Amino acid sequence: MNRLIRNFSFVPCQSYIRGLINRPVYKPLLKPYWRSIKPAATPARSCARFQQENLKNQKNVGKWFLGCGGMVYLAVVLGGVTRLTESGLSMVTWKLTGEKLPRSAKEWEEEFRLYQQYPEFKMKNQNMTLDEFKLIFWMEYIHRMWGRAIGGFFLLPAAYFWRKGYFNKTTKKIVLLMGCLIGCQGLMGWYMVKSGLENRFDDVNDVPRVSQYRLAAHLGFAFVLYTLFLSQGLKKLLPAQEFQANCMKALRFKRLAYATKGLIFLTAFSGAFVAGLDAGLVYNSFPKMGDHWIPDDILAFKPFNKNFTENPTTVQFNHRILGISTVTLVTALWLFSKRTKLPPRSYWAINAASLVAWLQVTLGISTLIHHVPVSLAAAHQSGSLLLLTFAIWLSHELKFLKYIPK
């Protein structure tokens, strides 16, 4: 009886039970249990509690999104170092759940023997020792296992949040897209490595390397995935403020900011072709390329369109032009912001973006003239993702900016 009465703790039910107690027939039976009933919460109080719990749940989802984005950022950094140290072809097998780490001297020798059967060792690293092989193996192993850690960190909380009902219909679609991208990213990583293990390097001057097309696709997936994680995390944790502008300048600024974000993405994407072709090593001078502003071999390949993705000179030239265009546009956007009324946090975003843009150009030039040292090149690649981060933040803050005529 006590349990039954507790289940009816709403205000209408309490009124009904109170009426029963006053009846002579039921009064001796129900009156002892009435004191144990807790007062029902008012509808307003229940609604406030629900909103508070829902807000807390959404913040947890936002922290998870940003955590996944941070792990993707670090994966890009590790991937850049792996490429720069030429470690990516050290592991010649791939398993979905992870490769076995060699522990004994015999297992290391067996792994080294497998590596010796492939083009990179035969054509480039014939004098490599076992200790040198261990260094590049560890770098590739850490990169692969970090990628699998991202998958686990994404899937387990996603299943929990989905079951608890923390996702709305739109978020569910985005989470499914993220999961597909993570899977495609892992498969593309192996597909990329496989291109460097194939027996397609016939000329003595060939350098065994992964396909620049597959490398660009692999990096592109990572950038898209990072963009999704960051934008969704900001949406949950730092919602954009509605802002009404009374002049068209603010709307033009918004369009220019979106164009700048696209150019930053395109510039970073072109860097994958520079890395894939080692194009940073062909002309190590700035602002000229050698003795010319436009080098003679910029269109040396036939047919014409192959130059843009296979000619190291053209690839480096294009990356230079895109980099200069990006820093120019970001600077123009910063100057534009000084005479435009915008949402308060957007000023922080554009100031940070302009600072990182100039730092990124400085790193790029330093990397070039010092013949691509690993430290500077890795910092330059990381800077591209950092610049994209602030461009995404700026676009997020301008999302609800609307023009209201006077």
C-alpha cells in the first residue's frame, strides 16, 4: 500500500487521496500512509530540473566532441612527423584490431626481414641497421594505434549517449557521418601505405613513396573530421549569440569569413601534395624560386594537367601562391573587422586567426629555406590545422549574424 501511494505523488492524485482519507470508510486504512507521501514538485520546478539536466547532458556531449577533435589534431601531427621521418612504410602488414608489437629479438628480426622485401629498403635503405629500423617502426606503430584509440574513444561514448537519448535527429546523422569518416580514414591510411609497398618503382631514380593522391585523401578526411568535431563541440559548449547588424558591412564580413575558411582548407590540402612529392626540396629560396619568379620547368610535364599534381615545381609554386593569398585575405579580414560591428567573441577569433596566419607563413618560409627540417615542417603542418581552428570558430560566432535594415 505504501509503495502504491508513493507512485501517485502528483498534485491531482494527492488531492484525490486526501478526499479518500476524509471518508469514514477509508480513513483508518489510508491515514497512516499519507504522512509518508512526499510533496509533489510543481510543474515549473520539474520543467526547470529537466532543462538543467538536459543542458548538463549536452555539455557532456560537447566535451566528448572536442575531445575527439583534439585526438584527431594530435593524429595529424603524428602523421606529419611519420611522413617527415619516412617511417610510414616500416610496417608492411595491416590488421583491423592492431598489429602485434615485436618484443623479443627474434620477433624484431622477423619484422625487419619482412621490411627488407619491399622497395623502400631495396632502393633506399640497404644499409639500415636493426636499431634504425626500430625507430621508424615505433613511429608508425604509435600513429596507427593512436588512430585506433580515436575509434574507441568515439564509439563507446557514442553508443552510450545514443542509448540515453542525448542526440536529436540532426546530431544522430552527424554522429553516423563521423563514424563513417573514421572508418574511411583508417582504410584510406592502409590504402595509402600500400601504394608505397607496390613494385611500381622501376627507374633507378625513383624514390619509393606513397601516392600523393592517397596521401591528400587521407589528410583531407582528417581535416573534414576535425572540422565536424570542432563545430559540433562549439555548438554544444559555446553557442553562437544572435546578433543584429544595421548595415550591410557585417553581412559582407560574414561572407568573406566563410570564403577565408575555404581558402585555408584548400591551402592546407595542397600541402599534402607538397609532402607527397617532397616538393619542398626542389627550390629552397624565397620569394623567388631560384633565379626566377616563375621557374622554367613549371609546365614541363605532358599532358598539361599532370603538372598540378605530379610536377614538384608546380606543386610548390601553387602552395606558395595559396599561402600568400591566405595570409593576405586573413589580414584584410582583420582590417575589415576594425570598422565593422560584430558579435563580441568574433573579435577574439579574427585576432587569433590573423596572428596564427602570419606565424604560419613565417614557419613555411623557414621550413623551405632550411631544406625542410623535421621540427619546422611538423610545426608548419600543425599550424595549418590551428589556423583552420580559428577560422571555424569565427564562422561559428557569425552563424546567427543577420542584417536588419534601419
